[in-house]
Amino acid sequence: MANRLFRKKSIDQIISDSQHHGSGLAKILGVRDLVSLGIAAIVGAGIFSTIGLASYNGGPAVSLLFVFVAFACVFTALSYAQFASTVPVSGSAYTYAYVAFGELFAWIIGWALVLEYAVSNMVVAISWSQYFVSMLAGFGLHIPRWLSMAPGYAFDAHQKMLEVGVDKLTGIDKLALEAYETAPRIGDTPIVFDLPAGIITLLVTALVYVGIRESKRASNIMVIIKVGIILAVICGGIFFIKPENWTPFAPNGMGGVMSSVAAVFFAFIGFDSISTTAEECKNPQRDLPRAMIYCLLICTVLYVAITLVLTGMVNYTELNVKDPLAYVFQYVGFDHMAGVISVTSVIAITSALLVYQLAQPRIWMTMSRDGLLWKKFATVHPKYKTPSYATIVTGIVVAVPSLFFKMDFFVDLTSVGTFFAFILVCGGVLYMDHSGLSQKSKFRVPYVNGKYLIGIGFVIALGLLWGYGQDIIKEWRSLSPLYIFEHKSLIIIFWIVWVVMSIYAYKYNFSLLPTTGILINLYLMTELGASNWIIFILWLLAGLIIYFMYGYRHSKLNRDAQALKD
């Protein structure tokens, strides 16, 4: 059984399978199109929504957190690029794990990617709804409150009103209370849901369904518009910057900055999604690596610049809003610019929604080809040349929860699944180097021998912790073993992994860059809440039940092996 669970697919076998099954997909994407799709995915709800919360928690120093997270993503992007040049097949990290670690890990990472893309799109859809409602209000059109928000906000506001009274409610809570009080009812239960989020998801799903060519054109147009507005915000906002707003630079210390890891990391999620379009690229082995690096560099520069502009225009304490780019111009009295931003933000966020809806069905299609999901998911539409059934299911899976769930619930959960995928991809490059598979790669992560450097880095990190982290050490000494187990386990795992990686690096001459990617992603994971990990583990357990009930028995690799025996 263990042999079956960890049976691997060869690179030649994967490429052969894709050529045999994937003839229905249209090969039309070039490097410019891929960069556009990458920017469309990355510059979405993150920069137009969560960047405000991140700045509120960390102050102007969040700009450095963007650099740090981008630094981590560069190592991961290089690893993705090597895999993409070696295995130019739809499936992203799922396919890469099949090559490096075997079927069980491939299923786990594929199931985690389902969570990443589906949950990311729920966040994007909800964010789109907020901007859309705000935009319509600017034109004098008002959607009823009970039709434009998650029921959780309304129920929370009602409960808060009962506890502290109406006078103590903030502006956002008052709007949510209005939704609760004006909503139609079934019995005593108010009917509240986010209709715009559901509608935009279905409309974008319809666009993705009818073809990659149409999706590419729409994405290119929307990317031009949103990059243009971001540059306008940066260039226009420079004239309203007050340097005193940058003091103190890190008002809540490193704790405040690192508390925004999930929000900042969410802003970078998406560069990996373009690897799911490998079978629709003209030259995937050349263009995918270039596109990943290009879009990541472009977006990092935009993020850092706009964070400094926002925190320079308005004090960080004012940025805990859902539409920070429009808000800062309203704050300085430039209402016309705020209106333009509201309109273009709707377009910008739509493009991110499009790319995620494009990526999810292609992963399901690849898993179905391998026998791990039902055959229907591998269906390619004869006219539109898209994975039709998987696209429809994706639309339903994203649209329904976006009608009813709060955005806050999803942001951290998205990051958990993505970190998990990133670590396995970086680890997969180490395996490829060790096994000799990297010789087939048309792009390789630059090799820097980490034989001594990784261990030296560990010693230096311990020295810095001892020299400058006495407060942290003192805090740990005061914690009970149970509390450490419940809330600090990941930090302990991080240090253990670093020790293990140091030993293996010395023994096998591990490459420094993918090893660094593993360690940075693992460290960022430690900053996420324990509740998200519980949900993620439950999600994986549900996935394993599906795998052992269906995927294990219907796996193409296992069926082929059984046929050879017979």
C-alpha cells in the first residue's frame, strides 16, 4: 500500500498524458499575456482592500513587510519557474508534487490548491461587492443593505447593539445594523446575503467558460486600466504626502508589522496561478519562468510605492477601511479622484476574480486525468476549448459561500493553503537537484551551495535571538507547556526544520535558494492564527477521506500497475 501511495509520475509520462488528453486546449498565450494574467491575479483585492488593514496594524513599516514577503515569494517563484520549465503541464504545484513526492502528496497539495483558489476568489468576490456598492452609491443608486453584505456582519452588529447600545456603534456597525433591521424575515430570522458577490462570480465564470482567448483579452484590458490607476494614485498622492505621517515608522513594533503577514501575503497570492495555464502557452518552458519573475517584480515595486504614499497622505490610524485608495483622496478633499478610483477598482478586482476562476478548473482537470477525481472534471468543451464541467463546478463552489460568509474568515485561511503549497514546491526543487531531474529543466534555480551557509545562518539567528530577543525569551519562560503546544508549536517546528535542513544541506550540498524559500515560508506560517490551522487540518482530513474512497482505487498509476501484473 505504501508503494502505491507514494508512486511517482515521470516527467515523460506526464507530458505524454497531457499531449494525449489535452489536445482540446487552445495554445494561444505568450509571455506578455502570462505577465498580464499574473498582474491581474496579484494586483487585486490585496492592494485595493487588505492593504488598508495591513497599514493600520503595522504603520508605514508595512512597506518593509511587502519587501520581505516579496523576498520569500521570489525564492518560491524561482522554484515554480524551474518546475514549469520541466513539466509544462496544467496542474501547478499538484503536478510538481506528483513528480517529486508521489501520489499521496500530490493529492494533498491539489486539495490545498482547491482551498487556495476557491477561498481566494471568495475574498475577491466579497471585496468586489463592497467596491461595487460604493461605486453605485456615488451615482446615487443604493442597493438595500440586506442585499449587499454577509449575514455575519448584520448579526454581529445586532448583538453589539444589544450589549453597548446604538450610540456606541461605529459607522460600519450602523450600516450592518440597518441591514439586520430592514431585511425581510422568515419567522424571526432576517434574510441577509451578498447578492453582488454571487452575481459577479457567475458572470466571470461564464466568461471563463466560453474561452481562454476571450479571458485573455478581457484580462489584458483590465490590467492596463488598473495599473494605470495605481500609477495615478502614486503620482498624484506624492503631492499630498506629509513626512510627519511616517513617524513613528513602526508604531506597534515588529509585532504589529508581522500581525499583517496574512493580509500582505494575500496581496501576493496569484503569481503561481499562471502555471495552471501551461497547456495553453505557445512556449511554456521559456515563457512561464519569465512571466512569473516579471510580474512579481512589477507588483512588488507597485505595492511598496503605494504603501508609502497611503501612509504618507493619511496617518496609519485612519486606514482601517475597506477601500483605502479611494478613502485617502476623500480625506485630502480630492473627491473627484476618489470617484475615479472607486470605478476602476471594480474593474481591477474583476480581473483578479477572472484569473482565479481560470486556474481552479485546470487543476481539477489535471487531477481528473490522473484518476483522482471523477472523469467528468476532465471534460473539455468541443467548441470553447475549456474544461467546461470543472468551470461550472468552480463557479458554484465560489458563488454560494461568497453570498453568506464574512471576508475576514477567508483571508488567513487562504494563506495557510498557499504557504503549504509553496513549501512543497521549494522542497521539490531540492529533490529534483538530488535525483538528477533538474538536468531536464530548461530553467534552473541559480545554484548556490548551502553546505555551510544554512547551518551558519542558524547559528547567527540564535545569536541574534539571544542578543536582541531577551524579551521574547522571557515571555516564553512565562508560558505554560499547554499554551506553548496550542499556540507556539509552529515556531518550535520552524527551528527544528532549520536544524534538520542544516544537517541535510551539509550532507547533500542543498541549494541555498529553495532552502531559504522553505524556511521563510515556514516562518511566515508561524504568524497565522491557530484557528486557521485547525480549519486547514479538517479540510485536509476531508480530502483524505475522498482520496481513499475514490482517488486511491481509481488512480491511473495504480490501474496501470495492476494491468501490468495481470
